[in-house]
Amino acid sequence: MAWITDIMNSEDIRHRLQRLQKRARLYEQLKQTEGLDDEQSEVYLGDLKEIARLRRVIRAETDTLYFMYEYFSDDRNPENDQNLIPAGTSIAKAPDFHRQLCNENRQQDALNFYLTGGERSNLLYSIM
């Protein structure tokens, strides 16, 4: 779930994104053929901003590492005085351990390994 203007579940967010993308395509066509007046331009730019925000929300629902950097880093969320990730630290510089821990497929593989009789590891303890 995410807070947009009201609480929206994942399905509602995806539907809203699709509607906004469709409207943005129509505004783009109108912009190319006739141009946009001030009101249309304002709506179009607002839609583009919301599309970008909804895409971030959708990605953050399934990508833990992205979520951490998007919402807890000084670079991506400078308004938060208590960020965990300092400025200048990018996802590309994330330690391999974080990549391993946050990889959803790896989490499922580790859980399946344990459930079929494998030994617990530090990584497995951290995701269970």
C-alpha cells in the first residue's frame, strides 16, 4: 500500500498509473499537433510528475535496495533529517551484502533451501 492522496493498494496504483499514462499520451499528441494552453500544460506536467512518483512507489514495493535509497538517502530524500544513507552514496556503490540481502529471488532461494533441509546462514537469519 502507498499513501498517494488516499491510501491506495497496489492494484489501484497500477490502474491510476495506466490512466495517467494514457492521458499523458493524449496531451503529448495534442502538444505536437496544436500545442497546449496554460491549463493543459499545468495538468500535463502534473501528470508527468505523478507518473514518475507512482513508478517509484511500484518499484519500491518489490525492490528493497531501491526502497532504501529512494526514501532513506540524503541524495533522494534531502528533506529527511534522519536519513540512513549519506549523500553521495549511490545504489551502484551498495555493498555486495546489501545486494544479496535485498535481492528478492535470492531471498526466496534461501528460504526454499532452508525449508528443504539446508542449514541456516547469516543471510537466512536476516531475512526470516
